[in-house]
Amino acid sequence: MKGEEAPPATVVVGEEHCEMEDRELTVRKTTLFSPGDGLEAYDHRTGELAFRLETYGRGGACGGGAAAGDLALLGAAGDPVLTVRRRRPSLHHRWDGFLGDGGAAGAKPLFSARRSSILGAGAGVLVDLLAPAHAAAKEFRVDGSFPRRCCRVVAVASSVGGEVEDQETVVAEVRRKVDEGAHVVLGRDVFVLWVRAGFDAAFAMGIVLVLGRITGDELDGVLGEELLLEATSPV
């Protein structure tokens, strides 16, 4: 893949979610009854809670301007930092991300994610930034398979001076979690979200929430050894 250097900082939800170093979050499902419901993300370095998922309309504690069925990404203190909402009607299973609880008057989405018929099955999701953001890339695509916990978010460089740069950079990656002590690959209910330095971790989590809704969480057949990812971060 071309483009070894990290792109300029991508601030979508907030600068506080963009760190100067690569970051790893351990994400685990807390509710197994419905795909994507109940998630907690912990910082690998500190072990502290970084984000958790709340689903509006299913006993969640959040209110504000959210509607039933909305997905709320909460910070460690329980404050809503991002709300993901399905757009209706939509022919392409489109989801929009809003700042906070998404209930501000005249609120416009920060980003929009949609299924792509061009890409293959398993991921097939494109994400567009809609609100102003400090980023060279305005479009992202997901390569790989989220149900297999084996996919990457790729930033597609924007045009510069009327010319399109031939540069694509992996800015986030979902991969299987490995118990380093036992050298055992954990189940899909626990996985790793790797975030490149300067990339908005809350935005990356928002993409994970959308992937869980668009691609589902079911697999055909059994995972093979070739689908298991190494426990090291990508270069």
C-alpha cells in the first residue's frame, strides 16, 4: 500500500480523541443478545475505560434529542460524544454520525457511512466526512471483513492543487485479540481496535458501530487459521 507516513490529524469528534502516538483499544461486547449492542472499549496502555456504547430506546440512560434505535458512543465519564443514526429512507443502508446526543436544532451529520455495491462482501462500507474537519482525506473505505474481525479503515487522499494524490493510508484496523500470556486467540466478542497516531479514536469507534449494523455479525462456516491476525500493530 502506498503512503507510509501518517496523514495530517483527522479531527472529527474532538481533538481530545486524537493522540500523538498509535493507540490500541480493547473492545468487548457486554450484551450478546443483539449484534453490536453493548460495547466497552479500554485503553491498552492504561487499562482504563475509554468508550462505551448505549442504545437509545432499550433502557439506556441517555436522553436529549436522540431517537429510539440511535447508537450513542459515550466517553469514560458517561457523556455522549457521538450519536450514530440510520437514515430513513435509504436504499444503501446509510448511517449518519452526529456530535454529542445528535439532538441540537438543525444539527448536521459529521459523517455518513453507506454500504457499497462495488466492494466485496464482508465489509463493503464507504465513509464520507460531511462537516469541516482538519484532515487531508475526506473519504474512507473499509477493506476486509468486520464479522471476522479482520478489516482496515483506509483514508483516501483528497485532491491537492487540482491533482489527485495517489496515496492511501491505513488509519485504523480491527483485528482479533490475542491473550499474550496463553498465546490464545480470543473469541469475536473481544477484539482490538488499532488507531493511527493523529486519527480521531471516537470517529474510529463510530465506524466500528456502523460496521456492526451494516455488515452484521454472522459468519458462514468456521474461521480458518489464515484469517487470524498477528497480535502486533501494523507498520
